[in-house]
Amino acid sequence: MLKLQEIKRDFDQVFDIIGEVVIGQEEVLRQMVIALLCDANVLLEGYPGLAKTLSVRTLAQLLDLKFSRIQGTPDLMPSDITGTYIIEESGGKRVFKFQEGPLFANVVLMDEINRATPKTQSALLESMQEKQVTVGNKTFKLEAPFFVLATQNPIEQTGTFNLPEAQSDRFLLKVKVGYPTPQQEMSIINKYTEVMKDRELKPLLSKEAVLQLQGLVRKVPVANDIKSYVVDLITKTRQHKDLVEFGASPRASIGLILAAKARALMEGRDYVTKEDVRTMAYPVLRHRLILNFEAERNNFSEDDVVKYLLK
């Protein structure tokens, strides 16, 4: 039990420090950490200027992880993110040497992923799923832990390319980043319009500790009635043809159980509750449900459907 209390205390400390740098995104940060504990990827959706990049960079610093950022643009090529071979002169001979791209990090922020073309978006698929990069006929393993965090503007904005369903399914969670409250925005103004003091952030958790925590998540026991609850929920997404055109796959069941386990561990518990499942159902399912015309005609969002199914 002491071990669980220590884990909770460490996470509370991480969130307290991030909260001093990033104001008003507590739930977003918690869900980012849950995905990291599950060794999975996160898709953040929100308008520009809501501290998405700052959140990721701060988290990477506190967890002593190598951070890199890729800006999605229509002219971004796959080799710009994976790396490429360059010619080097050595001892009077020319040799090909592989130069690593920004994907070779622990925390990769793909900013505005839906501004990149589908060809470049698909270059991320192998690294997200297989934790490796193939260039030419050679495969390079990525260093663990490896975590892709992609941001996208809401689809109605111009100049964007929708993520294909196969790729959005690779993200464990889709997290919606909202606007701060007026009180939080006042704090942001006070903090960032006065004399800026650079705060030295010291790592609180080592890379080895993160890998160990990822192993502990898998060991959190789940009661059979909770597993049945999850399977029943996922099955309902396939049966309600009045709302959902295509339901969630077994990958959603696995993801929901894992996310619930990670949330329980973060809260200092060695058991999963239905509340863990209900809380994580929204970010796990909202990008995996394809609504039918009737649901869209009635202005139902994916979250509305998840809420209805949970009832």
C-alpha cells in the first residue's frame, strides 16, 4: 500500500508543478499522463493558443524524457520526420550515413497533424504502432518509452486533411482542449504579461521509473464484472445502428481497460472501479465512433452518444 501512496504522491507533485506553468488544463494533463502510462499515443483537439505545446514540453522535462516537436505543414515530407541518408566523406571515400529525424525522441509532439498531407500522416503509423522506423531497406528501433502526442485544429478550420479512421484508431485517447475559465484566464494574463522568470524544472521521475510504472499498470487487477461492463459498452456501440454507423473494435476494449488501470494507479489504487471506466470512456471512444446521418442531423456529438450508451 505504501508503494501506491508513493506513486500517488509523485504524480500529485508532477501535476502541482505543471499547474504552476500551465494554468487551467488539469484534466488534459491527467489524460496525457494516463496515455504515457499505457505506452500509447494521444490526439489533442483544440484551437490554437491553448498551451498544448507548453504542456507537452513541461511534462517531458519533469519526466526526464527527450522531447522533439514537428510542425505539420502541407509541404512536410515523410523523410523530414523519419530521417534520411546523407553522403559523408570519410578517408577519401563517400559513404551513406543515416541522419535521424525528429521521431527519434521519447516524447514527440506532432503539432497540427491535420495540416500535414495524408502521405506524411501515414509515415507516423509505423512508429506509433511498431515503435520503429523503416527507411530504405533498414529498420531502426525507437528508444523506449516512445510517445506520440499529436494536436489538431477542429476539422471545420480551412486547409486541413482529415485523419483516416485507421490512423486515428492508433491513438489511445482523443482529448478535447477547452478554453480556460475567466478566473484562470486572469491568472494567465498576470503570469505572462509581467516580468518573466525562467523556472528551472528538475526531473521528478526518471526514464527508468516511467518504464517501471508502465509495467505496474499492466499488473493492476480488474474484476470480471468490470471487464463485462467494458465489453457490454463496446458491444452497444456496434448494436445501436440508430446512432452509430460503425462501432468500436476490440482495440477500444483493450484501450479502455488499460486506461482505467492507469487512472486507478495514478489515484493510488490497486483496483479498477466503474467510475474509472466511465471517465475514460469519452477519450477512448470519441474518435472511434462513426455516427450515422440521423445522429448528425440531430446534432449529436460522439460524446453525446457515449453518454447515452453509458446510461
